[in-house]
Amino acid sequence: MESYIIEDIIRLTGDAKSRAFWEKAVRILGENIVAEEFSELKYQMQTKNVHEPRKYLTALLNTDFRRALILTSSKLVRTSTET
């Protein structure tokens, strides 16, 4: 998967080993959501609130994964009860 945001994330975090995770995040959450979280990471780094960029971004994206899973699950439950 070719995405400018993934290259930017790797450049900033220095974490090329997590490329598969970053790609999964773009695939599941969408490039816009990942870009928003990446912007949040950069802001927090500028304000000196983040000392481990990789961990911080991973935590943000994992929260988004959980939200997406909850939304998907609730849609599935609604659909199954409507039939």
C-alpha cells in the first residue's frame, strides 16, 4: 500500500518495523483519520508532551480501532434485530 502518510509516520517515529500496523490503520480507519492523529502527534511533540512518538501514535490509533469496532458491532446488531 502506497501512502504518503505512512512514509511521514516512519520518518518521524523512526519505526519502519511497524509499517504493517500503519498500513492496517490506513486501510481500516482511512487516510484522513490517520492523518488527523498524526497531526495530533506532531502538535504534542512540539509542546513537549510526548517523549515516545511511536507509542503515542499507536495508542491514538488503537483507540480509533476500538471506536470503529464498537460502531461496526452496533450496526451489525441493529441490522440483525431488524430482520
